[in-house]
Amino acid sequence: MVSLEKYGPLAGRILLALIFFLSGLNKIFAWDFNTGYMAAKGMPMVAIFLVAAIVIEIGGSLSVILGYKARLGAVALIVFTIPASVIFHNFWAMKGMDQVLNMAMFMKNFSIIGGLLLVIAFGAGRFSIDNRKSAGEPKA
């Protein structure tokens, strides 16, 4: 029988961070669309912010997925997600279906932040680079 305590943190990290990894790749492969979308939201220095978003999403997600400095990766993803949610899912300024859909997206993002907080609080778990490094260190 597969132990959820044993494999759950690995599966959880992968599922939690996969959205950021795929979003970062989308930003690379749909550069023109994303720069236009960001400009339409009134963002300045679009290219700089887009590169920063790509680095944070891909770097942070790989950190969480691999469990390498997972807590730091989770912090980076939280720092990215809060302003992104406020800028791109400002449901309070919308009406109708736009408001409903963006409220769901906003709340989804804050649920993801909850998962990232769990990574920060409890670490990456057994199957992680961080755990392998700490297991290999001599005990004082």
C-alpha cells in the first residue's frame, strides 16, 4: 500500500507548482500575447516585468517541485502571486461574468498561496533534494 505520508508531499509539491511552471513556459512561447495583455492592464516596463515573471515562475516552481530550497521557492511564488492576483484578477472593479470568473481566479490564487505556506511551514518532505542534503550531512 502506498503511504500518503511518504509520497504525498512529493505529489503535492508537483501538483502545487505545476501551474507556475506551465504559466512561465506560456509566457515564453506566447511572448507577444503576454506583453499585449500586460500593457492592456496598464503595466509599465512590460518586457522587464515579463522576464521577471518567467524567472520567478519557472525558477520558483522547479525549486518547489524538486525540493531544492523549496521554502525559498515557495516564498518567491507567494511574492509573485499576490501582486499578480491584484493586478490581473481585480474582480472588485468588474461586473457580470467577468467579475465571477476573476473572483474565482483570485480565490484560486490565494488557495495556492495556502499550499505554498504549507511548504514553507513543513518543508519539502522526504523525497526532495533538501532532505537528501540534510540526511547526508554529518551530525554534530
